Amino acid sequence: MEARANHRLVVEPPEEDALPVVAGVPEYAYLPLYTVSAALPVWENAWRHIRYSLAPAMTSTCKIVLPGEKFRLEEINMPEELAASLAGQAVDVDALPEAAAGTLRLDLNDLPDSLPFLVGDDGIAWNGYWPGRVLYTDAGGRVWRLPRHWLTAAVSPVIDASRYEVTQESSWLESWCPPTWWDLGDVNIDEIPAADEERGAACVEVSVPPGEIPKVFWKGPSGKAWRIPHDWRRRRIRLPACEGLQRNGLPQDIAEEFGGRIVAVNYHPGSLCCLSGGYRVRDGRGGKWLVRAADCVVVGFGDETERYA
């Protein structure tokens, strides 16, 4: 079965090891969509505005209570006024369940917009891997994506280490590893990091007004600044002692070297690319080890030690 394009979009596998592979999530969950343009090669990394659609008839409507903090809605790129009016409100949403690849037969003349699909040697089109999606339509008719984990789980509390004791607004740049394009879509970002950013070379601006949660912005290839959740930044964690790492399955020599150390990890709560209950810790020798989040302590975010002003 090969990846094929409709008149607007095409699917191509990423470079080997370009993105982390998560247990239980097929590798085609990470397939990027490329624009077909007469002026550009088919595989040129030229992204267009991705439009969301309620593809095959498997949508259900339900009611959820949105987070009570306005900043949570602003972090999914809702405008401030809309975020203020919706915070803590119960709203009707359209929930599209996860669909494993090859389980939905598609009409080649009516292919879903912005979703990957596969075409077999027999010419029959099937869906690629489609994660669950949650859509909210506002009073003006605009459709917003909501993070899929809002449907089934409470929003995680703000981590104390993400707060800053500043007396005046402060801002700085730091490196950032983007999640999958599915996760970017969940916060209503319709741009994709350039190819060199897929391995973690992106940059974000962090702005901290006194008494507020940090605001984090990623500038897309178009130059537009998008808000991202503040807890999607790289985080610094203190690993458990040697014995604790061994209980997590790390070999003795690695556990002895890293026990109690503070290390930096990429983590995006609620995303496809990260585990809900653990961190992947690199040992600097090519190995990646899963350590339970409950055994670690988050001591800070970003590239450097905490900033005060």
C-alpha cells in the first residue's frame, strides 16, 4: 500500500528516526502533509493552511466543561475575548474517535481534507492513522480544535516550577522540540515546523508578566507567532536515586551514573509523542530510558537556570 495525494495534499514518510516512535501509535501518525503545487516539486516542504473537516460519519456530539482558567484557552490560540467568555463553561463538541489505519474505506472523489490516507495497488483508498479529535464550533460558525485529552481527563495542574518571581515583565528565547503535527493542530496551529525543526531545533519566546503564568510563542515559517501551552517547554527534572532508577528498569551502571541528577527532557502533556506517565531520558550513548514521572521532580523549564528580575 502506498501513500497517495489528492488534488491538494500528499503524504510522505518522514526521514528515519526524525520523530520519536511511541508504543501503540503507528509510525504513520507522524506523516506530514505536503502541498502539491505546479510551481514547486511535489515533496517540497511548502505548507498551506490546513482546514479541518468532519470526515466520515463517525462523529458524536457530547458536552464538556472547558478549563476554568482563561489562559488555557488562550494557549490553544483562541482570542482573549472568546477565551474569557468560554472559560469554565459547558459546551457541545463534536468528538471524532481514533481510527486505526486501513479501517475506513474512502471515496477517491471525496477525500477528507487535511487527513492522511493510503491507496492500495487495487486503487482502493483507506484512511491513514487518525487520532481522536475534538471540535468546538463557536457562535460565529468557526470550528476550533480542542486538545483531545480535555474530553477524558482533567487539565493537569500548573507546576510550581513553571512560575517565576519577577517584579517586571521579562522575556527570552529558548530552544524547543515540537510535538507531532496532530498535536499542533489540537492547539489550532495550522503551520508546521520547517524540516530542520523536526529534530528539535525550533525556538520559542517566553514572556513572563509579574504574577502571571509564562506565555510561550512559536513563530511559524510564515512569520506568524502562535501561542503554545506553557508546559510544552523543555523541562528539567531531578531523577530518582540509583535504586529508584533500577526499579524503573535502568541497568546498574546507568543508574549509578544518573541517580539523583538533573536532566533536561522534551515533554508535551497530552500529546501523541509523549507518554502520559513517564519521561524518556537519554543517557548520551544512544540509549533512551523510560522513567516514571511520579518518581521525578520537575525543578524548572527551559534551557537555563531560573530567571528572576
